[in-house]
Amino acid sequence: MIMELQWLLLEKDILNIKKKKMKILILGGGGREHAMGKKLLEDDHSIHLYFYPGNGGTSIIGRNIENHYTVLDLGFFAKKNAIDITIVGSEFFLLEGVVDIFQNLGLKIVGPHYLAAKLEGNRIFAKSFMEKYGIRTPKYNIFSCYEKAINFLKKNTNSIAIKTNGIAAGKGVILSHNQNDAIKALKNIMIEKKFGKSGNQIIIEEFLQGKEASIISIFNGKNIIPFLSAKDYKKIGENETGLNTGGMGAIVPNPYITNSIWIDFKKNILEPTLKGLIMEKLTFFGFLYFGLMITYNKVYLLEYNTRIGDPEAQTLFPLMKSNFLNLIQSSFQHQEISIDWKKLCSCCVVLSSRGYPEKYESGKIIEGVNSLKEPFYIAGAEIKQKKWITSSGRVLNIVGIGNTIQEARKKAYEKVQTIQFENLYFRRDIGL
Ligand code: GLY
């Protein structure tokens, strides 16, 4: 009788463990975080999602934390609510040291600690790392003195990229094709402090003409496991014209990443990066993004990001066959992982508020969201009185999937036709 009772209790315990919902907190409030959340739920409906700050889309699939929190507050929140795993979407949190804080509180978190996040947050640190480990990158010079930078420019007539040392919310890169523009840009950054302290030190980098590519990967502290390649469309205008944005669209895979470029990338960028990370004790468990330029059959590393890209995430997750949470959990346990992908292509078009990335209006009613076919992701939109309303520059991410990029792009643009809001703007050349 006692034995039977013990068995019954044991069975109840096992059932309770099975029933225990995983609680996952995702940090960020864009389309990338909505895409991550949707993928996690697609793989396992029982997961309980929290987002900070989240958006209208994430409020449907999980709970948005509405208080205004510092990263330390978020740590206490995660502790109090027994969050099992936190995934950092936006670099903002990484550069506030969220990983170190969470780890000190004994919490599991996916992302680099503060020192490793400097690979994204401090361009001079990243370039020095690349140089030290022989990672192929455009030539560069560093300046903290305006006069010295001007003298350098006066002797240099080539096209250049001027980059602030800090990332300046993604805005601190200015391409210049003539001396006058370069001098004007330098004055804006170093004298007028248009990008604040980020411009106290700058990099003047050789400008490379070519095709851009993004390769995002999981780094488990021992290996770097790349995702499919992606191509991001960074400029606001068609044919890559106008101001830089967070990204106006993306395709996967990137057609310029041929077999030979992939081999070149592994040999001259990925492998020396891995060696450098281990030698410098910059190992972490999180994502590493290689921002690349392909030119004359050689690939160069322009920058690292220490997170998944946006809108690359929205383009990649619909093609991921593997269970995303299993990949994360296996990496935490230092198990080897391999990622399975659907043999399809994907195209994401970003719908934005006209005027972005500068001044734009919000609060516009969006028609058509409720009848949109998956996959699509909410970026800057919220629900007010049962209506979808624009709340940011990048509003909605519409994704098409197909056997070819052409097919994927056609499907994405067909879906775009079903959405309307005042001042809607999008690029018509994504995937062309
Ligand atoms: N799409 C580029 C980025 O996420 O930084």
C-alpha cells in the first residue's frame, strides 16, 4: 500500500515536471524579437514568453513587461518570476552589461558579456582585434585629433568610410566619395558632436565597392556555427541610395556567397575570429554576426555585431527546421549542435513610416494586419482599441517563402499589397 502511494506521488512529480512551462524572456521590441518568439512557440506551444519592452505583436504571443526597467531591474524581475532563459535581441542591453548582471544573479542568458560585446560597441576595439588575429578587413587609421584627421583627408582623394568609435545607434558610419564631403562629415562628428561622445575618436577606413552579406552564427564558447547567409538592404532608397537605416529588407540565402566565397570566409574570417576569441578569453554563449563585403572574389569583414540582425532574423527563422530552444539548451550544455534548414529561399520587405530614418509621424491606423498570411512580424506597431496603430519608423515585416528568391520576393510583395496606412513607405527592389 505504502509502495503504491509512493509510486503515485512519484508519477505526480514526473507529470508536474513535464507540465512545467519553460519561461523565456526576450529583450528587445522589434520584428526580430517577434520572429524569435514566434519561432519558439512554433517549436513548442507550451513555452511562456515575456518581452521587454516588446511591441503589439509580442503582446499577443506573450507578456510585455510594461514598467520602465533598468537592466538590474530586469535581472530582479527574471529572478522573481523564475525565468529559465533570457535571450538578448537588441545590442542596447548588451552594451548596458545585461549579461554580466544576469550571470551574477545566477540566471541563464544568451548573449556576450560586456567585454565581448565591445566587438560591436567599440569599433576601434573590434578593428584592433581583427588586425591582431589577421582577420581580413579594410585598411584603416584611427584619429582622436580633428586637425590630424583633416591633414590625412587632404592627402587622400579616395572614397572612404568615416566611422565613429561608438555605434551611435547605428548611425555613426558616413561614406564619402569626395574630399569636401569628407571634411564636412568630420566636422559634424568631431567638432559639432552630431553623434555625441561616440565621435570623440574616429576611424577612417578604405571604402570597398562590392556586395554586402551578413552571416549570423551561434557561438557556444568552443565553436562558431553559422546560419544560412543573408543579404540586408540597409539604405532607405532603392538601388542602395540615401541614408542608412536599421535595414529595409533582407533575403536568404545571399546569392553572392558562392562556394569559393564561403571557403574564403571560413579561412580568413571565421577561423581566425574563433582563435582570437579563445586567445583573448572573450568566449561567450550567444550570437555573432559578421557584416561582410565581397569584392573581387575576396571577402572582407566590415564589422561584428554580437546579436542576430534585424531584419535578417525575420528572414532566417521561417527557414529554420531545427528546434531553436533545443539549439540554445544544447549549447548551454556545451553539446555539439548542427542547424537544419529548409531548402527554400526567403525575402523580407520592411514596411516603414515615410520620413524614417529621420522625422516621421506615428499613430496611423494600419489596415489589413488581421488577414495577413504567415510569416509576418510586427516591428513598430501597437494595438489600441482593437486597432493596429503605427508606433515607430519600421512598422511591419512581410516575408515570402519560395523555391527561388524570385518566387519568395513575388509572394512577399503580393502580401505587401494587402496592407495600408497613411505615409506607408517600402523599397520595391528587395531581392531584385
Ligand atoms: N540589419 C543589420 C543589423 O541588424 O544591424
